[in-house]
Amino acid sequence: MLNNLDLLSLAPYLNVQLLLDGLFIGATFALAAYGLALVWGVMNVKNLAQGEFVIMGGYIAYYFAKDSVVRIGIPFTDVLLVEFMKPGIHPLWTLPIAIPIMFVFGWIIYKLIIRRVIERDLFTSLLATFGLAIFLQQIMNLVFGPDVRTAQAGFHTRLLNVLGGAVTVADIRLISLIVAGFLATGVILFMKNSRMGQAIRATAQDARAARVMGIDTDRVYAFTYSLNAAICGAAGVLVAMIWVIQPFYGVTYSVRSFVIVTAAGFGNIAGVIIAGLGIGVAEQYGSFVFGAQFQQATVVGLLVLALIVRQVQQGRKRQAVQ
Amino acid sequence: MALDILKLTRRGVFAAMGVCAAALIGGSAANAKVEGDTIYLGSAISLTGKYASDGIHSRNGYDLAIARINEMGGVTVGGKQYKLKVIYYDDESTPARGAQLAERLIKQDGVQFMLGPYSSGLTQAIAPVTEKYNVPMVEAEGAERSLFTKGYRYLFAVLSTSEQYLASAVALAADLAEKNGKKPSDVKIAMAFENDPFSLDVRAGVVDDAKKYNMQIVIDDKLPADLSDMSATLTKVRALQPDVLIVSGHNKGAVTAVRQLKEMQISVPIVAMTHCESGGIVKEFGDAANDILCPTQWAETLSYKDKYMGSAAEYDAAYKKAYPEYQTVPYQAAQASAAVLVWKEAFERANSFDVEKVRDALASTDMATFYGQIKFAPEGNNIAKPMVLRQIQGGEYKVVAPLKWASDSVNWPRKTAAN
């Protein structure tokens, strides 16, 4: 451990490498967490299927990025209606496909499941989304199989000379960071300026008052949940290009999202983004200094610290009993 | 309130019906140990869930060998010829379900002879059950060392145990160091192993061999199971420049390592990892996977043979003919087939279906198969077959160690993947 710290001070460029890699990783976490913060803050639904939405986005990227034969026929018969070769497109171009697909998917899930549990207590919505997560895992396993998949973006790596050493930056990671930034900005502007964004914020503040003012909160909820699914889908496309996807890997993103939102608080967009990036960097440093086995311990340790600090701060403020 | 009661009772009725139906299904299967001219083997295997693809490789392997043995006249016991048949249940890749199904196979279906499940975890869940009922099990897919330290009497495994997986890479590094005028003790090793029992077994083997040569382990990272990023570990690799990098973290570990070695332009003279084939790194990354060393239980180019399957190459051809969807034959299938061959010879040597006699016949197995020599230690693991090390050269897997079976010489040092 001390050796690794020495290494960091002897070769300062390693810090740059860790910092950059941390930011790249954190950006995708922040994206998924941002969606969770929306759903949690507006609807008070803790969506345990967050990670599965991310992985679904990844599979959409994987599917559209590879060449495959498409056969459409009548189920349970041998009748084949259409058969054609679907050429693969660059995985980055699957973003505009994944986002609407996941949006519609989110809408359907809302109408089928979430709408029925939104007014119930915490456990009902936890159980419902947990069940949804298991269901989605198994469906993806049936459709795509349990093998580890990636979408090949085929970009190069840049070698930068920083502080007396070579730092590598994979183009695909840089692009992902930029895309994540764009998406986050887009969503923030949307929430600030559009009618629907205002309605969402109003509902988040007080759903009953919003209803009184004529806002169709059911539609707002449906939109919020779908928006979350779409954001997760976009994050998934990036994940498929940078790392790997597999039907059961969603839980990583669910856990990270919960950690980030818990640390940042869900009313706090900037906080979520900073916490997301911060967790990415903390994981890198934790892993480098203490070894990969302590990567998550570092993150969870930081979360505990954040919660303690918050508790102390809140203890100082006097609060009205609700 | 009345409605609630109604609901409850209705639910109760359904539950009762379910129990009855289950009992009926269970009861209808007769004592299936040996019935007429058929010997029933039982196996709980992963046909769905996270091990589904490997589970299916194994089942295909069992089925292929059983079809071949039945074609050749079956198993001769007491002058009578018997066919082999397997009763399969899907364990859904979960240990608890596996143990439950093993119990069902033994108690309800009356199976007295078992084939193993897929993965060490499932084998670990099932072995206590087979042991409890004194049912011998020949398994082909559980390599974990701890399976063979518990004193199991009825467990036999045809494959090499996991601590042997990458130990050969250490020996190879020592050889190469000596050839190039360096001392083996100068060799620096970086290790990244997933924090699960299998990978830690592999690690133990590497650590033992590294100690033997007095090599220095400069990085010893244990990757968490849900980790999909190795960049921090690889940054350390870049800083410390080891001579050997060894990675084991299932399919995800292999895919992540190859991708990030390329992305981060890391050059290490020897890179060895498990799960190259099942991770599909050649298909996925092409040239970036070149010169990586991968251990394997079996390869179709080895010169092993037997009278049932012929040579390893003939097995390869037969498998591809039976299952045309495969381009390469996974070793998981080959070892599953070998387990069936072990059963056949054990029945014939015991010349009886008495469980104890069959168990003793299994224990005294010493046979050559297309999969390699099989001879069990008192603990039940196969001590006669070595692991082989293959290197990816031009997108193909070539055997490079041990020298006795090497078809090609090793490429050293590994070239960094082209950017």
C-alpha cells in the first residue's frame, strides 16, 4: 500500500491517468444515477431495475451493431414472412435507436406495473421493481444467452505525454464522456425550460398541489419513468462500448446508482453528477492504492462518511417535526 | 373480510393441488437405477441461468458419449448388454436448486449413479447429497481444489484441478528467463484474480510455483465479482513493468483484460489468462488477442486416444458433426464425454451394479481416453492428466507447453496490440 503511494508521488503522470479513467467511469455511473434521482425524487419509487435498464440499452447497442439475419414469421409455425440481412451499424449510432426504444419500454412498464405501486408503501415498490429486475435478467438471458458481450466501437487510443510519462486515453472513453455530458445537459435544460419539465418539477415539490393546478400527474409520472429508462438505455450503449454486458451484470449499476443518489440527495442534480464522477475517481484511487479488492470498500466507506457528515450537519439545524 | 378468507382458501386449494401434482409426477418415475436393459445415470445440470451455455456444452458431451457407447453395444455387465441413459434436470445455475434436484434424482427417481453438474459451485452443493446417500458421482466440470480436501468417498473428477491452470505459465516464464540469460528469481509477476473460490485456487497454484522459483510478485490484485474495469490495476502494471501478467476472472475478466490491455497500450512480455475460449476473445478482439497464453484441460490437437472416441481430433470431428452449430469444441464437452467413458469401464470392471463394487471399480480407474489419461487420487481428483498451455497465434490456439505436446514454439515477448 505504501509502495503504491510512493509510486504515485514518484510518477505523477499516474495520477493523471487515474483521474482521467475515474472521470470516464464516473460519467456512465452519473448518467444512470441521474435517472434514478429523477424517479426517486419525483415519484418516490426506488427503482431496483435501474441496472437492468442499463444492460438492456447495452444489448440494443450490441444487437444493432452486429450483422445479423432477421427472420419474421408466424410464431409456432414454420411460416416465414420476411427474411433479410440486417447490416451492423456503428455502436455510437445505436444511441438514437436505444433511447426511443427504452423510452417506450419505460412507458409500458409504468402503465403495467409502476402505476399500481406508486401510491403504496416503500416495500411494495421495492418488491415490484426487484421482481421486474429478475424478470428482465431472465428475459435477456433467454434472448441473448449468458455470454459476455461487447459492442466494438473500433476507436484508437491516444498517447499523451503528461508530467513525464505516457498517459493513454481511449477515444471511445473520451467520446462517451462527451456524450454523457451532452445528455445530462440536455435533460437539465429540458427540466428547466420545457412545459413537461416544469410539470415534473412541480409534481416533485408537491404532487397534490400540482394536481389541483391541473397537472396530469399520472402522465408526469409516466414521462419521468420513461425518461429514466431512456437515460439508462443511453448509459447502457456507452457501457457496451467501454466494458462488457451480460444479463446479470445490471446489479453493479443499480448499486452504484443508489450509492451516488444517497450520497448526493435526489433533489440535487449537480450533486449527483459530481458524486458520480467522484465515485469513479475514488474507485480508481482505492483500487490503485489498496488493491482492486478494496475498490468497493473505498466507495462504500466514503458513502458512510458522507452520511455521517450529513447527519451531523442536520443535527445542528433545528428541524420541524413532520 | 369474508372475501379475504375466500381468497386464502382458494390459494390453499391451489397449493394443495400443486403438491399433489408434484407428488404424482415424482411418484410415477419408477426405481430407475437399472431397469430392463437400461442403466440410468442422473445429472442436475445448468440449462438455464448464468451457466446455461457451459451447462449445455456439458450435456452435449454426455449425450455424445452415451450415443457412441450405445451404438457400440452398450455396457456389458454379467454377460448382459445394457444401454446407458441420463435423467437430466435443470438446476437453473443455482446451488440450492442443484442440491434439491440431486436429492430428487436419488430419492424419487432411484438413481444410484450420478454424472456431475456444471461448475465447482454446483458440484460443491451436490457432493454432500451424493455422499450422504452413498451414491458415486463422476463429475467433469468442478475443478476447485476444495472439492477434494473434504474426504469425499464417492466423488470422482476427470479434469485437472484449478490450481494447475496457470502454474504452467510460471514454469514457462522461468524457462524463458533462463534461455535469455536471466535468473528465474529476477522474474516479476503481476496477478489479477477475481475474488471467488475458483480464481483464488488458480492464484494459489501460481503463488506456489512463483515461490518455488523465488520469483517476485509485484502486483496481487483481487478483482471484485461485479467489477468491469481493470484500468487501475493496469495502470499499476504500466508503472511496475512486470515480466508476466496473469489474469483470471471468468469470461468477463478475460474480455475486460484483453480490451483494456489494448486500450491502454500495455506491453508485458508474457500475458496468461483463463477463459480465453469461453470469453471469445479471438472473435471479439482479433489481433489484439494475439500471443496471449491460455490454459486448457484438453485440445483437439493432442495425441490422446481411446477405443470409443478414437483420437482427440476424431472426437472433435464427431462432436462438430453431431452439433453443427459449434465451430470449435469446448473442452467442457470433451471432459463430460470422458466422464461417461469412465462410468462404462467402471461398470464392466465391477461386473455388477452393487454400488460399493462400482465405487471401488471407479476408484481403481486407470485408463487412457481421447481426453487424456484418467487415474484418480484417493481424494477423487484426476492426477494423470496435465493442463496444457496454448498461445493465440494469428487468431488460432496453438499448444506451446508442456513441451511434450507442443505443436508450436512460444512467441516471446508478446507484442503490444496495434493501436
